[in-house]
Amino acid sequence: MTTGRPQTRKQVEMAKKQRPLINARTVGQAMADAERALERPKGASRTVNIKPAEVRTRVELFQPRKFSEGFHEVDAKHVKDLKIRIGKKGELDPIIVVKIGGQWVCVDGHHRLAAYSSLKWKETIRCQWFAGSVAEAMDESLLKNEVAKLPVNQGDRFEEAWRRTLMRRGSKSQVVAITGVSDGTVALMRRIFKSYQVQDVAGKRLKEQRGDIMVARWEYTRMAWLGLKGEAFDAAEEAEARAARLARRINNRLTNSLSKDAETTARALYIYDPSLCEPLANALRAILTAEAYREAKERMDAGNDAAGDNDVGQEERAGPGTPIQVLGNGSR
């Protein structure tokens, strides 16, 4: 509830740090608004010279990587590496942009843009003015990152494929090609969405447990579909929510300070609480192992798809309410 009183400087700064919610509903609305305000170049894409300070970002549309649940837009180490490259060779490859409502918006090149901004680059840089639609620009943003030095992680790819499924963007083969998610996983997403739409027995059970799946993450939707529920499901979701809240607080207070030097961060945590370090190291190893397992499993699924027999297909055949043990507790 608003009080009508003017905001303090701290409140204004906090508001600037708030990231837009990124789900199928908000992305769909952002796409529609941006499409109406899009200004295209005449003819094909062309090169334009723009000052970095004049280029905005729209992470809900054009940043396929969702670092720290969207709490910051770029990877600090990669930006630092790019700053060194700029210092050695000058201007980097052109950033891809579109023009929305009279403003230049970055489609591909968020880390290059952040590096220029960090260096307080005053001159113009070469940019490619993309001639396609907003939807085509979003596809271009994801496809360009196939060959980028900083790849899009598997979790972000799953969420992108899930959003496209919910928004009915493209055929199954098109979603597979754009996101790099396996055919079997996308097939499972489409089956779940269809069940939810027609509200069959499984779809009703999913709605009772997850509510509006247009705003639900794929990870939790899949957990519900495979039968993880009750205390186990609540515990997993609450743990993720607590971690997200803590990450938000860290980002608001320290921005990327913890990312600058791992050794300094480790020493600071040891000074803060020596007894925390061993369980923290164990927890980090478990998380890294789980992420590596998920990525390896996805690569295996993709290979099995080509052979006509994949793990995700087994999940589909198992159906909702039939838990499949993954990572030891069925939570992935």
C-alpha cells in the first residue's frame, strides 16, 4: 500500500535494484508492449554508432542468462576479462541492438556493454541494429550465446524452453533448436502443459499443487508432476526461497563484492564464523555435484533422443504421481 509520501534516496536506490519478475506471463506482456513500440531500420540490419551510456538493457527479454536468480545481469569475472581486452585491443565486436520506444536496447552483448560502462567509455561504439521483430531478436539473443565464451547454463535453458512452451512460441523442434534442451524434455513440457490446459485428472492435481503454472518455474512444476509433494516438496521449495531472499539481501548490500576475489571472500567467511566453513564447503560441493549431474543427464537425454530411447521419455511413460528417484531424493 502506498502512503503518498515522497520516497527517500535509499528507497529510490532499492527500487532501481529490483529486477522484473521473469516468467511466461511477464515475458509475454513485455514482448507485446515492446513489439508495439519497436522501430525497425529500413531494409536489412545495419551498423550504427552509439555511446554505451545510451544503450539500455531489458533482461526479461534479451538476457538468456539469469545470474543469481536475476539479481544481477552479468558475470563480474567475465566483465573484468573484457575490460582487459578493451584495454589491449580497443573496441570489441559490435553489440546487437533494437530500438524500442525511441531507446536503444541491448539484444546481445550485455557483458561487453557492462565492460564499456565500467570503463566509463565516452566514445561511440559500433552496434548492429537488428531488423527483425522482438520475438526474432529474442531468438537471436539465445542463438548468439551458443558460440559465446560464457555459455548459458542448463538451468536457464530449461526455464527458457518452459516459458516458450507456456507462451506457445514455436514447434517442439523449434524450441529444441533455439534453447538446446533435449527433444524428450520439451516433449514432457508440452505434455504437462496440455494436461494442465484440459484439466484432466493429472492437470487438476498439478493446478492444486502449483496454482498458476504461467508464473511457475519448470523445476518446481516438474517436481510436482513426478510426484514429489507434501513435506519433501515444501522443504525443497522453501529452501530455494530462503536462498533467493538471502541472495537478494547480499546483492543489495554488497553488489558483486563477494565475486571479485574468491580467496578474500573465503577468508572473510572464516573470520565471520570459522565453524561455518566446513559445512558450507560440503554444501557447495553437493550443489555443484547436483548441477553437474543435471547437465550430464541432459546431455545423455539428448544423445538418447537421437537413438530413439531417452530418460525423459521414461519419465513421460511413468506419468504424474509416479516419483522417479533423481539425485537421491527426487528433488530435481
